[in-house]
Amino acid sequence: MTGGALPEGANGLLHDAGRVFGRYHLRLAFRIRVHGRDRMPETGPVVVIANHSSMIEPQLIFGMLPRRSAFLVKAEMFKGAAGRFLRAIGQIPVKRGEIDRAPLMSAVGVLKAGGVVGVFPEGTRGAGDVGAAEKGAAWLVRASGATVLPVATRGTLKPANGKRRWRPRVDILTGEPFTPKVGPGRTGLEEGTEELRLRLAELVKTLDDWRAENRIGSP
């Protein structure tokens, strides 16, 4: 599973090279384990929702997904050469804190073409605890009828004392795909957002509990 729809103007070969880079370049710094990667649907539109506690998770998830994916990335990242590269590999700039219709419509186009769009739905980055969520992911589901795939990541956050163990263990857990029914209007959007938030929070807790039982590191 490697092909898939990307936003207009993206370079598929460069996108695939970026995925390989994202999959392997951090393995010198982290011991990365991926669980449930095969739960990604092989075809059809998918909205990936994931927790986000550092700038490392987007690279890891982008690299480990078995299909091409266009992530919604905060617009501040799209400056200079880095911004041109992100656009070339099919990533979509979005303004945080509001429903930005232009990038969302670009994402809907990817989904309606049977592609994958990734969203970090937390209202604040924080510690990746999914305490709040923005409405973009639910809006995309309502507009496209896409399946949702939750992904939880733990182990990237630097400890409060600033001292990180050498090559700490990072776990990426893919949950079961589901297809929520997001109702009409603002109420439907809010209810859909809460459903997505709860499902992602449950997956993060499952991963936290598993890491605690196996005495594996910190968030």
C-alpha cells in the first residue's frame, strides 16, 4: 500500500522519498515500535487522527503509514524552503484555532479521490493528552464520509528535568478504524468532534497503560 491521492501540485516521487526519510531517520535517536500498522484500510478515504506532544510525531506517523497521506500542518511551518518542500510532498497548510475552508476543501478533494488525510485534532499541543479538539477532523468526515483511523504515540516527550535517556523507546499504536456519523449543523459537528476526541483519548490511555505495565519510559 503505497499509492494514493495527493493535493494538486504535489510530487508523488518526492512524497514517497519523504515517507522513507520519516520512517528511518529518527531510528538513530529512538527505539521505535509500531503496533497495528495493518489496521489501515487498504483503499478508500481515511482521516487519520493522532495525538501530538512534540514535532517528532508528525514525522514518525507520516513515515509509518502504509499509504500516502496529506497532513494538515500549521501554516507557520510553511516558510521559505521548508514550506516549499512541505507543499511539494503534499502537506496542507492550515490556520490553527479556526475552520480554514480553503485547506479543508483541498483535503476533501484528496478524500473524495480515495486518499488519506492526517489531522492532529488537539486544540493545544500540550502533552498530547487530547484534552481538547478542534472541529476540522469531524468536518472532513462529514464532508467526505471517510473512515477514521486513530493513532497514538508515546515516548517522544522530553522529561521535565530535561534529561532524556539514550535512545528512548517510542511506541506508535494504530487503533481500529471506525466510521462515525457526523450530523448536520454546529451541534452535529460538536458531537462528532467529541466522539473523535474520546476515541483518540481512549487509544492514548490504552497505550499509556500498556507502557506502564511493561515499565516503558514516560510520555
